[in-house]
Amino acid sequence: MYPPHLVAPMKADLVNVGFQELLTPSDVDNFMTNQVGTSLVVINSVCGCAAGTCRPGVKLALERSDAKPENLVTVFAGVDTDAVQQMRTYIPFPPSSPAIAIFKDGEIAHFIERHHIEGRSAEMIATHLVAVLEEIVGEEA
């Protein structure tokens, strides 16, 4: 577990652009049970690829894309461990952090695992995410 003062800026990085933190398993279950439309879920972490490419790539994608998900939520691996574990029960892929999931009406529609984030620039992640959002969210428009 990381000290709260250490991760506060890392959490704020997404919260400040409109992400809702899910801090407990019940937060996750309430969100997942009641979500409507599309949801962008970021499994955040303290690692360098989260700070250097994942979070910046997600923010850049949201700035660039006209296709906006209705819901933006985040859980933080290594900090809010019970919430992360609960979120992972909704994701049919091996545990990965950082990671990005897109749900549509409660079903997983796309998942970007850590190995798709590591070694890629924020620009590459943003380009990928914009294309996915336009395909998935754009269907609703």
C-alpha cells in the first residue's frame, strides 16, 4: 500500500478531468450495476507507464475525440486494492495495471492491457483510444 500523500497527485490527474474515483467494492458494484451507455474505466497505478503514457494518453484522447463516454471512472491499483479487485471481476482478462476498459451498457467492449501501454507514447495511446471511442460511442450518436 502506498502512502496517500504520495498517490494524491496521481489520483488527481484523472479526477481533475472529470473521472469519478471508485474507492470500495460497493462503489464498483453500484457503478457497474447502474451504468448506462458507455463507460471509460482506467485502472490507474504508480508505475512510470501510468504517469508517462497512460494518464496523459487518456486525457489527450478525451480532448481530441468528439465521441465522449457518458461515464468516466477510475480505480487505483496498489492503493484501493479491494475496489480494484472488485473491478477486475467485471473484466474477463488477466489482471493488468495500468489498463483501460470501455464498457457499453454494462458489457466490456474494449480492453487495453498494460502490455499495450508499455513502450507506447501518450500520442499512440490517445490515437488508439480515439479510434475505439469513435467506433463504440459513435454508434450511439
